[in-house]
Amino acid sequence: MGVPGVRLCDEELKLMKPSDKFDYGANGYHISPGLVPDEVLEQLIVEAEAICCGHRGPVNGLPDRANYPQESSVLNRILAIHFPHKVSPKYTDFLSYPPVVEILEQFIGPNVKCMQSLLFIKPPGMPGQAWHQDEIPIPTRDRSLTGVWVALDDATIDNGCLWVIPGSHKPGILYERHPHDDPRFDKTPQARDIPYDESEAVPVEITRGSVLFFNGYLLHRSLNNVSADQSRRSLVMHYMSAESYLPWRGVEDYRDIVMVRGQDPYEHRGLVDESRAFVRDSGVA
């Protein structure tokens, strides 16, 4: 991608570690304001538009361009695209973006792999996602799953920012998910019987270029975009320790991964190329 951005120097890491480890360990999330500079954001946004318009390769479920001749109208029909890095070398490169990986190493350890990327467009009128924990759909054996949420736009309450329940990761309990009929959310099942009150939830309003790191056990949700004209574009990636198997998608150790730091202890198992980019069903007609 030719992504600008150098490794954080030792002095920056020394200053970062105590506070980062404290709030991440205690709350289950950490915000790094302005971690991605404007020039990199613009590259990601241009690439997002190209992906959504089918210019980077096949994406299952994309709106038919014959019905939406203007690119802006295509974007207004898309909630999210799973695995955009499968059609975009620029997004594949960004999985290893040095400032992000430097921080991931503090939370996960020296050997880090990525298994998923998500590109959210979320224009006005699109739903959010009900309470859930990412560790349920993406199970790890060592509780190392970490989400990285890059704000391509300012994320606000009106346009559907994330909400979290601080500290909800600490018990290490996974809450079963069930279908719901709440029109504010997409069709993703909702965590039920959680021992927390709505009043404990806090909105994570962050500015474009800021990055949210969050634990796979952290309960989080997003509400629908009720703004008049503000999309909530974001790039989300999921990482974990390469020292753990990834029992995902019906196999003991899923090997469609990208190593972003350190060594792969299971390199001898080889890699596969199975995941394909597809549009998430928003439930909006």
C-alpha cells in the first residue's frame, strides 16, 4: 500500500505501555486518538469506494450497478463488506500497519495473526448491531481475540458509534446469542441474559483517524444511523495470538490468516485461501 507511518520509537512505547495496559485490562478497550494520519485515511476511503463499486474484484451481494449508476448511490445501499482485504492488496497491507501492530503486541504478545477484516459504510438509515461479544463467532483457545476499529469518519451517537460495557470482559463468560426483532439492529443475534444494566453502557465517540482496540469478550453494540447525511465508515480487523489454534469455521485450526508480527508456530500446517468478500445483509429493503 505504501502506507506512511513508522514504527513507534522505544520512548513512545515506554510512555504508552502503563496507561494502555491499565485501561485495556480494566475496561476491555483502549482508544488511540489520531493514530492513523489523514493521508492514510484518504487512501483507505478511496479504496473503500472502489471495493464497494466492484472495481477491485468480485464481492458477493454488491448492488447491481445497472440499478445504481452513480457511485454514491451504491454506497448508500451497503452496511458492511466482510473480508475486503481479499479483493484489495492495499487493505491486506494495512492489516500490518505498524502503529496498530505496535500496540497490538502490548495486548496480545510477540506473535500476532489476523483472520478477518470488515469494511463498514453504514450510511444514514442503516441499522446497528445488538449486544454481542466477538469471541462467540470467532473463538480462540486463549482469550486473545482483539478487535481493532479504525474510524474513517467521526463516529458519533447520531451516526451509530459503538457502545461498550466497560469491564464486561473480565468474568470471562460468553453470553448466548438469540434472534431478535429490534428494528434498530441488523439480523446478527443478540446476547441475552447479560448481568448488566443499560445505564452501564457508554458511547465510544471518536474522531476520524482514531483507533479503538477492544477485547473479544467485551460486550458491545452499535445503534442505527439516525443522522441526516453522515455515514459512519470504519475499517474493523480481528487479531489474536499466533500461538493459539483458531477453532473457526468447522476446523480445528483455521489457516486463512495473515501474520502481522513475529513467528507462526504452526507454519508447517500451511495456509489456505478460503474466505471471500461479501456484503452483510442489513435487513433494509
